[in-house]
Amino acid sequence: MVVKLRNFGLKASYGKNRLKEQIMEFQKATADDLDLLCWIANQAKGHWDYSQDFLDKCRIYFEEEFTEDYLKKSQTYLIKVSDKVVGMGALLLDEEEGPMLDQFWLLPEHIGKGYGKQAFAIFIDQAKQLGWSSLIIISDIYAEGFYLAMGTKRIGELKSEVQDSMLPKMLLELT
């Protein structure tokens, strides 16, 4: 799926703001992308103020999470802008939680450029096309503010599988 995004400001070599049209593409992840998915998720997690010990545990978790089976049960995408990978994310119909936006990560150098908002909107459109009326998001503690700004509400907490803490459980009504 390719979506044209307009008015993404880029600094020109002369220091002036210029608007340049960029293209955001969602590329379906394949088994060949499993290592890349783990790397993206771990790099994104490393953007936040976590210890190296915790990040090592996350790396192991991601290696166990991203499998061919996960790809079969989800719609997992690499998010690209102008042919460069900027992140990843998945839509997943979870047996316990129901419809979910799962494993939505941006590489640190692309956070704060508007790509997250654009990709989030594309995932929402896809979820609506699937006939889903809501989405559950299990948020990283540091990403909760982003999801609140995108219109979700916190409906509870879920125990982290990696550390002894609780993660925000968010809900977005799509109707």
C-alpha cells in the first residue's frame, strides 16, 4: 500500500524550510524481515530511558515474538518513507484482547517528524476496512502521551512480559 503525504517539511541545504512531497509506503513484512523487525523494535525501545539490562531482555522478547507464526496471524508492515524504513507496526486480532494495533514502533531518528501520526492514521483506516469497531493498544510507558493525543483513552493496565511493571492499556473507538 502506498500513500502520498504532502507538506512534510525538510530543511534544505541552505537552512530554509522547504516543503517536499514524500511517499509513505506500508510494505507487508515477510519471514525474510524477521531480524529487521526485531532490530526496529529494539532500536525504538532504546530511544527511551531504559537500562541496557532491560533492553537486552526486550531483544530476547522481540526475537521470540516476531516469528513466521506471528506474521501469519497479523498484518505486519514495514513503514517506509521515500524507500527508507522508518518503522513498523501490525494489526492483530488477538484471542484475548480482540482487535489490536500491535508492535507499532518508529526508529528514533524518525520520531517527532509526523510519521507516527500519519502511520497511525493509515492503520486506523485499515482497521475500519476490516470492519473493526475499536482497537486495543498495549502502550510503552513513554508512548502513552502519543496515543492519548491520537484520541485513545486509557482503560487499564497489563503486566509487562519483560519487566516487573504495568503497561498502559489503551482503547480507540473507531465508530
